[in-house]
Amino acid sequence: MADSDSRAGERYATRPILDWCIDVHAAHDDALARAFATPADVPAIMVGPSEGQLLALLCRLARVHRAVEIGTLVGYSALHIARALPPDGHLWSIEFEPRHAALARANLAAAGLGGKVSVLEGAGVDVLPSLEAHGPFDAVFIDADKVSYAHYGRWAMANLRPGGVVLGDNAYLFGELLDDSPRGRAMREFHQIVAASCDSVCIPTPDGLVLGIKR
Ligand SMILES: C[S@@+](CC[C@H](N)C(=O)[O-])C[C@H]1O[C@@H](n2cnc3c(N)ncnc32)[C@H](O)[C@@H]1O
């Protein structure tokens, strides 16, 4: 059910309520805690614990075997996704910053997932073509430079199998989705690309998560 306020987008999730729900549904084990912590020179910009758990559950629901992630950081969302894959599944995750990629590899190895995740260094637009031979993919998770989201969305539509899922984080663009800026235009185009080829929704996580199932 919804009341008129929640139907209009009002949220009842206070910080204590969110923390309580994380404790119950998405508590960290040692490997997740390690990948959630970043050294001082690396920004703590990974998805939240509930969003990480949501990514994992969506991948399990969609029976994802082969997945691509754009934007690894230090491997927190990659760890969630990789754990959701079957034993013969694989995640290819692209990261622009070599230091982030090195930390991600160490975190994934510490979690026993080193063989299940390939962390590829470079810009998403440059690395994605090299992955096409491994496709078509069951899932693509986009969480990198926002100005390239339209490009990433087109790539996902071309390289997902029918029934495969595309996920795009920061879909509200920190409140700037409707701005007349390169990032705003790219993010709006991403929404429209996904909606044109998928059954889709923008899940109202704190910064919006686009979910599409390719037709
Ligand atoms: C928000 S973080 C990713 C967080 C990660 N998905 C998680 O939740 O654990 C975005 C990452 O994308 C990387 N990045 C930025 N521009 C990129 C590009 N053009 N190609 C690939 N990665 C990029 C950044 O270095 C950063 O590590």
C-alpha cells in the first residue's frame, strides 16, 4: 500500500531505519567490510550496502552467468555481483584508475574471487569492444563516468542477450538529471535508450538505479 505522501515520493526511511535494515538484511562479512573500506587517497564512492545486496539478488533472480561492470573502484559491487554468479560464471569489471584496479584485485583475491572476476584497466569506451567476444552477456552494471552513460547504454543493448539485465547507478545524477549539461543530457539519453529496448524502471534508491530487462 501507499499513502498519498509515499505515492508522491515522500520517504519514511530515516537514517536509523536504514541502518537497522542494513543490519538485518545486508550486514557485511569480513570480505565485504574490507572492500567497503578505502585508503585515504581513494574516494569512498561505492554503492551502499543495501544497493550492493540488491545488485546481488537481481543477478541471482536473473540467473546471471556472464556479467560486465563499468566502474570497479575497489571491488565492493564486484564482490556482491561475483558472489551471485554460479561456479562457472564470470564478471569482467572495467576500471580507469590503476590504483583502484590494484586494490580491487587484492580485495577480490582476499574474498576467494580472484579467478571469477577480471579487472580490466582503461576507459570503458576503450575496453568494452575487447569484451564483445565473451558475449552476449546476462547483465551489465554501469557505475562510472556519467557523461558516457549513453554510450554504455547503447553498448549494453547491443551486447545483452534477450532477457538480460542492464543496471545503471546514479540515475538521478545527484539531483542534476534534468540539468542542461553534458552529464544531464547523457544520463537522460541513457534512460531513454534503456526504455526503448527494455521493460524498465528507475528504482528509487537514494540516487536512482535504472533496471531494464532487454526485450
Ligand atoms: C562510483 S565508482 C564505482 C563504484 C563501484 N561500482 C562500487 O559500487 O563498488 C566509479 C569508478 O569508475 C571509475 N571510472 C571513472 N571514469 C571511468 C571510465 N571512463 N572508465 C572506467 N572507469 C572509470 C573511477 O575511477 C571509479 O573508481
